[in-house]
Amino acid sequence: MALFVIGVPLAAVGLFLLAVTGSPGSCEDEARPISDTPELAIAFQLKWNRFNDTLAAGQESTVVLSESELTSRARVWVEARDVPVSDLLICFSVDSGAASGKVDVPFFPGDVDVLIRGTVDLRGEHPDIEIDELEVGNLPGPLTGLVEGFIESLINDQEEELELALEHDYGITFGEGDITIGGQP
């Protein structure tokens, strides 16, 4: 019984320390530094508006968005909606996308470093982020479930806030450092 009374709190403290003191690293490629500026957030929005205006006019269109443009726009989004995320980076490789940053998890007293890899489906009313891999702090893979539910809920809540024009069909192609979104009216 003493082992249980002492062991469980010690294990909880150990897991907490692993979660808040470690980092799975950033998704940023050292050869491709990501910038975050208001101008890049505006550039993203202007490109997206032109893209959707072309689709609304009945023409096919594509838009290429860089990691820096998406990161800058995502940070504006997160700040405007008071989402408990900081130091957000959005990254792309040929196969998929990734995001890294710090998440303020309610049951942890500090921010937790998170790295997520996955894909995005743009075929519905809202984007659908498919998480392939989630790393939290220094937690070993099987223990990420302790905060995984919170992070998935956070992502799902934000997906619901983003609306896509249902009259358009969107497709996405990942590249090294950018994505291309194609659309048909």
C-alpha cells in the first residue's frame, strides 16, 4: 500500500516533468527558416482572396502558399481567437504537413512543446486535419495519450471555425516548403 501511495504521485510528477521540460523539436527545416511578419500574413490573405475570387468567377485556379505565409496567417488566427498556442510553425514536405509549437494544456502548469505531422483534407465545409503522428515534450509515444485528447479537441475546434466555400472543389499538393491548392468552381 505504501508503494502505491508514494509510487503513483512520483510517477505523475515524473510524467509531468517529461512533458514540460522536454521538446520533440521544431518542424522547421534549418535550411529553410520560417519568417513570421504581418506582411506575410497579409500576402497569404491577398493570395487566398484572389484564388477564391477566380473560382467564384467560374474559372479553375491554383494558389501556392509558403510555410512563412501560412505560419504568419496562422499566428494571426491563433492570437485573434485566443487559442492557447504559441510559437506556432507550419511546415511542409513532399508527403505531408507538420506543425510545432507550445500548447497551454489546462492540467499542466506550463506550456508543453508539441510536434504534429499529418495531412489536410479540403473536401468538405471545413478543413479536416488528419493527425499521423503526435509528439509531446519528452513523453514516450504511448504516454502522449495523456494530452492527445486535449490537443485533438483544440484542433477540431479550430477546424470548425474555418469555412471553405462548398461550391468549390479544393485539392492540395504538398511540396518542400510550400503547398499548392487547386480549385474548381
